[in-house]
Amino acid sequence: MPTAEKVDRVAELKASIEGSAALLLTDYRGLTVSEISELRRSLGEAETSLAVVKNTLMQLAVAEAGMQELRELLSGPSAVAFVGGDPVAAAKRISAAAKQFPALVVKGGWMDGRMLSAEEARALADLDSREVMLSKIAGMVKAEMSRAASMFQATQSRFLGLLEAYKDKVPGEAVLEEDESAAVEETTAEETTAAEKAADEPDDDRPGDGAGEGEGEE
């Protein structure tokens, strides 16, 4: 029968697992207490806590958390890094500590819903940290915005050039339209005057009063 203390410890480990972005498992055999303390301080700066665990309790905790695959890594002295921040930053801290303390060995880990082999866990340290990635993304976005602004300015300049060319063209067209309008008005006026004159002049072919009188005298 498990004791209440063990049950509580398993519950604590499970809560730590579920509250972590990733887990990194190490074998700390050969490290001194002061070296482990130094590693804890370093990982704490990366929002990561390091716990020396009993394999049997950790096996129960990972099983309850649905990470049964990790059970195979829990052999020998185990220290688990519960990563609360950037897993890459934590992996870099552990990698630096492993170079300083060769006795520290990375056994594997868990991230994004799957188990990491020792090689994959170590490879995390070679990736860009979140801050670096965000900086690169910001640089790319800034470059794209600058390019878009340049394209907009070029388009605006072309549009203004076309607008100026159109303005230069419009006055000539306006004068032409005025001349055409004046010519039409002049022609209309001439046609109206001619029509009025024609209406006032007598029609010689129309029979008049004189012709009638002559016929009567004969």
C-alpha cells in the first residue's frame, strides 16, 4: 500500500509535469551537491526547476499524466528539469552545464506531446532561442514593411506623375471644346438669320394681285 506521503509526492510530480512546456531528463551521477545547486540556479534563470526524483514515483506520475513512454528513461539516478519557459533556453543551460560538468548526462525528454531521445533533447540546445527567433521574425516583418512602403511610394509617385500629365492635357482639351462650342453656336446663329431673311423676302412664283387685275381689263 502506498503511503500518503508517496501519494502526495506523485500528485506533486504530476502537477509539475502538466504545468511544464517540456521535460528534460538527466543522469546526475557523479555530480556534487554544489554542482547540482549551481545547475538549479542556472535553470531557474530560464524559468525551469530541477528536481532529483525517485524513479518509482516519477514512473507513477508520468503514467498518470499519459506519458508512459518516459518510463524507459527512468533508470539510474534521475534529475528532471521541469521547463516552464522556453525549452531551447533550458536545453542550452543544461548543455553548458554538461560541458562544465561532464558527469551530467542528458537521457531524453518530452515536448509537444511526444518523447525526445537523448540526441533530440541535446539538439534543442543548437536551435535559436525564442528571443532570437522573435528578433529574426521582427526583422523580417520590418524588412517586408519597408519594402511595402517603398512599393507604395513608387506607386504613389507614378500616380502623381500620371495625374500631372492629365492636368497638362486637360486645359488644351477644354480650349478645343470651347472652340467647337463657339463654332456650333456661330453656325446656328447664321442658319437662324438666313431662315429669318428667307421668311421676310416675297416669293416671285406666287400669283399676286397685279396678274388678276390685268386679266380683268382685257
